[in-house]
Amino acid sequence: MSDFKQSNMTLRELIGSTPINSNTSLIKGVVCGVRIEDIEDHDMQVLRYMDKLVDELAKGKKMASIIRT
């Protein structure tokens, strides 16, 4: 994280350069009143995927129940 702070990279560039797991699209649900699967902006959708994962893991849920297969 300190490397990111020291770089001139924007958050949008960081998200765009980070490989995303192919199963990420299996994450469904609502974050801040918006359905994740309905978000059209890819970068915002990736951020909401991360929000959802953190929220659900903090509640003690297992990854398998968050990412429905």
C-alpha cells in the first residue's frame, strides 16, 4: 500500500491493472442500496465487489456462501 501512496497512480488505474478473479461476477447482492450486478461502470463494480466481500467476511460468512457457485 505504501508503494501505491508513493506512486502517481490513480485508484482507477490501480483497479484497471489488477487481475480480477473470474468468479467475481458470481457475487450478488446489494451494497449501499445498489445491486452489484446492475452496476455498469466496471471500476465501481469492482469496488462494490470488494465492499461486499469485506462486509460479509466481517459478519463471519464463508467465502463459498458469498460467491455462489
